[in-house]
Amino acid sequence: MDELVHRDDRRPLPATGAGIGLRSAHYAEFLATRPRLPFVEVHSENYFAGGRHLEVLLDVRRDTAVSLHGVGLSLGSADRLSEQQLAALKSLVDRVEPALVSDHLCWSSVGGVYANDLLPLPYTREALDHVADRIDKVQQHLGRRILVENVSSYLEFTSSEMSEWDFLAALARRAGCGVLLDINNIHVSATNHGFDPLAYLRAMRADTVGEMHLAGYSVNRVQGEDGSETEILIDTHSRPVSAPVWALYETALQYLGPKPTLVEWDADLPPLAGLLDEAGRAQHRLQSAAASLRVAHAA
């Protein structure tokens, strides 16, 4: 797993800490208060054009590790990998020297037309070969390993030949990439599709999981043709982390050990203090998991 590294002295920072997403609405307060965090995460594409966003990120990077989290590689698309996207990402990686680089296990473009969404794949052997080859090309271009995140989903392909978690685990082995395990997305998809979230956790190898995500979801109620009502969970990143997701996160820490953990909040943003409070809740659970491991190793 990539370590979180201090930009000035290159000494490793703790790789088991909880960070927050750095959003422009919080720039001024963040720079004024300099909260003590092991890392922050930003959406890579927001910094391609440079300007004020990149200036702030480089300022923060002086004493806080950065995770670059992208949404534009469209790793599962049948379109050619965008040379422009890869060049911009490579330039940003070289400039920022991030601790972690990630994108999503999804597709978001076809025929050069981009959807404003992260769409799930059919989990077939053909798709596995295709995505593994594309990730290899990205990693060769960047000269480093990337992490690939599981997305939330609301529909499934009947053509799938394996589960999402078996596909992701096989992809990490085949491509040599890491996994960004989004705990909220596991809960959302498990609830929507009726699978056991623990099966997902059991399929993951601890040494491939380089980061975890936590976030909040919304509940939509959909009425069927027969008049019955079904609840659908939507990954909105607009609420505090829910009790079921905290519980699943605690179980994930037991299975996989402490991992850098990011609290995502992208819509209906709370004050910076609210985000820091959520990160504090994650940090408490990380410390408890680390203490339990120490006790187990000492026994």
C-alpha cells in the first residue's frame, strides 16, 4: 500500500488516519486554521486547469498528504483511453506528488459522449480482460499503481458471470492495482440488490486495499406497478455517515485492518467543523481497530 508521505521531509505519515475531501467552499477556513489531518482528498479533474485551485492544493500539500481521486478515466468504456485526460493527470501527479491516486470501476463514456454518471459494468471475463488492460496502460503512463473504487449501483446486468466483489478482487490481481473500498457504496448496492455485504469484505485481500471511503446516502421510495413501494438507496454524499455504514466499516477494519479513510461530502456541505467531526468518528474507530490488532499480536 502506498504510504502517506510528508512533502517537506519525506518521512512517512501515519497510513491509518482519517481525512476529509477538500472542497473550495472550505479553502479559506482550511488555510487559516490548518487542521491537523493525515491527508485530504480532491477530485483530480478540478485541478487540471491550474489557477487558484492548484495554488491552494500545493499550499495544503506542504504539510498534508494528498489523495488524487478522479472521475474521468472511464476505465470500463469501449472508447480509447483519452490521451488528453492521461496527460493532464500525469502532469498533476508529477506536480503534486500525491500519496494516492484513484479512479472508479465504471464506464462513463461511449462514442466520445460522456454521461454525468459512474455506470456499472457487466461482470464478465471479457470485461475483466478489457479493464485490466486499460488499468495497466494507465499505471504504465503514470509510473505508479492506482487504486480502483467500487461504485454504487441501482441496476445489474443479466450477462454478468461473477459477482462484483469477485470481479474487483480478480481485477486487482490481474492488473496489479489497488482497491479503494467504498464502504458506503457496498451498503448502498447490497441494500438495492439484496446481497450480503460481508461477502464483499471477505473477498478483499488486505494488502490490496489502499484506502476506504465513507459517505452518506439518501433514500428514494419508488412505487411499483402493483402499488407496492420499494426503497432505493442513492449515493448522494450529502448526509452524515449512517449507522449501518459505520457498523459495516467497523467490520471491514476487523477483516482488513486499519486503512487510510476518507469522509466524502460533496452536496449540502456542512461547515468545515462538521466534516472534521465526521473524520474524528472515523479516526476513533481506526484507533480502536489498531489497538485490537496490537492486543491480538501480543497474545
